[in-house]
Amino acid sequence: MTTLGILGVPSSAAAHWPGQERAPAALRAAGLVELLERSGNDLHDHGDRPVRRWTARPAADGGPNNLDGVLEVLDDTRAAVTQILADDHTPVVVGGECTLTIAVVSAFAAAGHEVGLVYVDGGQDLQTPADHPDEPIADGMGVAHLLDLPGTAPALSGFGPRRPLLTADQVCFFGYADDEEDVHGRVPSWRFPVASVAPDPQAAARLALDAVTSVTTRFIVHLDVDVVNFLDLPAADVPQYRGLTLAQVMSAVTVMVRHPGFAGLVLTEFNPDHGEPDGSTARRLAEALAAAFTPVR
């Protein structure tokens, strides 16, 4: 049995506005750690990193807002994940915003581990500062920087021991409902939009894993809660209403985390302010995640 290394990264530095920095504390209060342990997991709690709240610091060159703050969070997260890997634990990073996946992939690369990425997200995060100067928010640009696409911010695209950190064939987009973001046709990755996932999420997950593991045997799962229809689970920082149900998403994620190539998970974009004030939304999310990680007996 693998040991899960739980790490909280309470940051909204790269987000559209504050809120996500409260996610790790809300999920802890909802019993996430205890639920994971009760499900039969071997678990080590690596604690939470310092809280980093959103601030308005526009870049003079039109680059991402608060770039220095974003880089500080990524550097700190990479160091923490590096320790988790050194301890031979499987990282489960509870964020925080989508850019955290850059830090996690960078930590794996620096440790000499080749991994793919299954991007379970309502969008593909392929926006670049060059294409979207009117919305300079790094949160929607994570994969663009992992792939070092033209027009990205050099400090983010170069955040790792190599550049790019990933190639397009190492990435699989899963469950997205937003419009196609590869407007220049530069990213020939595997794609499973919501319409192809909804009829049979587990079958779609197996196809996605076959695609990723044909290139690299191990993979990370990026799980953005905005892949879930906001009316089914009011959790996402930026709501969308065309997504999958929580049950459909976690059915697919269960297949992913039980695969022998599973190397870690990053949970992102939960804004507790959008859920029920009694904490029941956080509890539903915590219970769903723990159920997905329940070991097969």
C-alpha cells in the first residue's frame, strides 16, 4: 500500500480574486484527513504551507498579475513536494489555484521522475498573456506554461529543470466543458470533453489512461472542482454550468487513482465562500475524495 502525503497549499496568489486560500482549512475542518484514514489509507500529513492571499499587482508589461507572489508560492510548493517524494510518499496536494500543478510537475522532474498529466478540469488552461492581455490571471494559463507555448511568461515557463516541463503528448485533457482553447492548433494532446465523458466516466477514464501511459508509465491527476457543474456542487472559484456531476467526476477519478501508474493528485479551485455556510459543501467534497481513494480489498 502506498503512503499518501497530504499537503495543503492555501493560496489564491494566482487567482481571479481571494477565497481559494481558505480551501485547505475548510477541507480539514470537514474531516478530509480523518476520512482518508478511515477509508483505509496509509497517510502522512505534511501540514499546510503559509497562507498567501490574492492581491492586485498588475505587471507593467501585461504579464500575469502578482507574478512575483505566484512564483514565491510555486517555489515553496515545489520544495515541499520534493520532500514528500524524498519520503517516498504519493503527493496529494490540496490547493489553492491551478498553477500549483506547475510546481508539482517541476518537483517530479527535478527528482528524475518522468510523469504525464491527466488534466481533469472545466477548461484546458491554455491561455497566454500574449493572447489575453485583458485577463492577466495566471490561474487560467497553467498548462500553457507547462508546455512553454509562445507568448507565455518566461519566469513561469522556465520554472523547472527543463523547458518545457511537459510535451503535448504527455498531457490529456479530461471533462472540460469550456470552448476549445488551443486557438493556434499548437497542442495535439488527447482530449476527452464533457460530452465524451458523461455517458460512461469510467470507460472514458480508462481510455485517457491508456493514452497517457502509452507515452509515460506514471502520471499526475490535476483535479479542478470547476469540472463539476456548479449547480450540483457549488464549490468552484469560477462557476460553470455545463459540467459533469460530482458523482461522474469521482467515478472517473477513482479509476485514475487506482491505476498502477498513479503518481499524485492536485486538488484545485475550491472556494469555500461559494459553498453552504454550514460546511456541508466542503464535507461532500471531502467525502467524495476519500471514497475515490478507498483501497481495493
